[in-house]
Amino acid sequence: MTTFLYIMTSVSIIAVIYHHALYPILLSWFAKRHPQKPLALTPRKFSKSSQDCTLPTVTIIIPAYNEALWIAEKIRNISYLDYPTDKLKVIIICDGCSDNTVEIANNTIQEALCSDTHIEIFPQLKNQGKVAVLNQFIPQYDSDIIALSDVSALISYDALLIAAKHFENSKIGVVNATYRLLTPSSVGERQYWDYQTKIKQQEATLGDSLGAHGAFYLFRSALFVPLDEDTINDDFILPMSIVEQGHHAIYDPTICAIELDYVDRRDDFSRRLRISAGNFQQLVRLFGLFNPKYKGTAFTFLSGKGLRITMPYFMLMAYIGSWLLISSPLFLVAFICQTLGYIVSLLGIMLPNIFSHKIFHVLAYLVAGHTANFIGGINYIFRKLIGPLNRVHK
């Protein structure tokens, strides 16, 4: 029994260290030796060009639910995109909105700067949820490329041109943007997203870009596979189903999606609970990606997503096991280090104004994320998920 406890505790400690430290170091080492080659792109500068005829047709689909605060800015932002107007359609699905999102959208598309962009607004009487909207509307459009975007995210003006350049490679099935927060809710959240951005970019040098962010990503319309109705993290399942078909997903840091919405800490934890349940779901549904035939993608999926989902259990086992084996000097040190880490994180959570150093906020956000991951996974296992997700962005 003692031997078994030694083994389980040691494996758990190694898994925690590997996921949080060794894996990022390995990615950084590999990325420095295999830097992403910049695209040779000649700016169009909003002017018509003889090369425009070679560009793919694009349909941007924007699901919206009660987005009165941001819908006008979103429409203006889309109208500013540098892309031939005869190659671009914008579809806004107002999914059973109970506010004046539809009215504001209809008024905004009448503005002079929006008049040249083909924008259609589809008000739905009943809120169906994002997955139902995507399954219903994506197959209706025969454009070469489908782009999905959240209302509260602004897109860089040359995003479509850059993506079109990537899609010249027939093996590319998905193009992902860089996600940025305009106003993070905490230092920890900002540091977390900066870290995630760096990791995603480095993972893409080793294999495919893992998942996407609903703020903005693009894919070949012919590769779309309808989502199961109970899909939680559609912006992970959808792009990775395209990778499973043998196409590549790439990450381009020069395509930016800036999140305008501010998420309160209480709302943020609820959001992370649901996303964590989705993480558990995608591990089950995309289990085939662990197949060695996916090479670097299988490795990053295991080391990144796979371990992230199971990390709360490893952390619990590492802490409890270290406590039970505290008579051993090695496990005593491990127990002390873990205890100090959890104390720092709790101080950052309970007294953020007093313990304001970034290490407190970063550890607080990290531990809160693992806590949400644990609860979300348990909820998924026991089918205690909340109802349809009304808010579209994550």
C-alpha cells in the first residue's frame, strides 16, 4: 500500500510540474528553433486590385443574444474590413433577443460607412442557443470560407486578407486569430491570457493550433460537420473535427480579435465552470486525436488539453499523498511548497486589494481555474450541466 502511495504521489507531482513548467519550456525551446514564417502579403489598402478575383468568398456569421451594448460597434468594425465587397457576406442571427439588439442592428446598417457591405440580419423569435444557430445557418451558405465571430470582439482590418493568404494552401482547414482582452477583470486574468496566447502560438509550431476562440476564427465551409446539440465548447469541437479530417489548423498572431466585454469575477467563475465541463466533453469526443498518427498535435493535445482537464485530480493526489508521506524529507518539501502556493493563491482570492503583487493574482487565477475545472468535470460526469448558454461569447 505504501509503495502504491509513493508511486501515485510521485506521478502526480511529476504531472503537475510537467504541465505547468516543463511543457511550456519544451514548447518555447521548439518554437525558437522552428519560428513561424511570416506571410508574403501585399497590402490591398482598401483599393480594388486585379488580384481580387482570386480571393475566396467569405461569409461571416455572427450569433447574437441581447447584444445591444456592442452590436453597433461590431457592425461598424465589420464594415471597415479590407476585403472586396462582392466576395463578402455578413450574417447576423439575433437569437431570440429580448432587448433592442435587432433595432440597433437595423439602424446601424443604414449608416453610410456600412452601406457597401452586404449585411443580413435574421431575427429569431425563440432563443435556440449558439450550437443550434450554427447547425442551421452554416450549411445555408456556399462561400469558400466561413468565419465565426462574437459580437463583443473587434477584428483587425486586414484579418480576412491574411486568412485568405493562408487558405491558398489546400491543406489548411482552419485559421485562428489572437485573442486579446481590452479590459481584463484582474492582473491574473491578463497574465493568464498572455500566457495562453504564447502557448497557443508555440503549440502551432509543433502541431496544429488546438481549438479556436469564438471571438474570431475561419474554416473551409466544405469541411463543416454539424455539431451535437449538447456541444458545450463549439469553438474547440468544430475546428478540431476539421483536423480529424486530415486538414491543418494554424494560428496567426497578426490576426487580432479584441474582446470589449468586461466579465465580472463572479460571472467569470460561472463561465469557467461551463467551459471546464466542455473541456471534459471534448476530451471524450475528440479522443481520437491522441492517436500517434497526428504526431505533434497528439502530443500537444495530451500535454496541454488532456493534462489540463485531469490536473485538479493530480493536484489533489499530489497534496494528499505528500501529507500522508510527510515523514519522507522529499515529500515534506513537496508538501510545504504546495501549502505555500495554496496560501498565496487564497490570499490573492480573498484579499486582492491587500495582496496586490502579481504573483498573488496569477496564482489565484490559476487555482480558481483548476477549481472550476474540477467542479465542471464533476458536473459533466453526473450530467448536472446548466441549461442552454445564452451568452454567446466565452
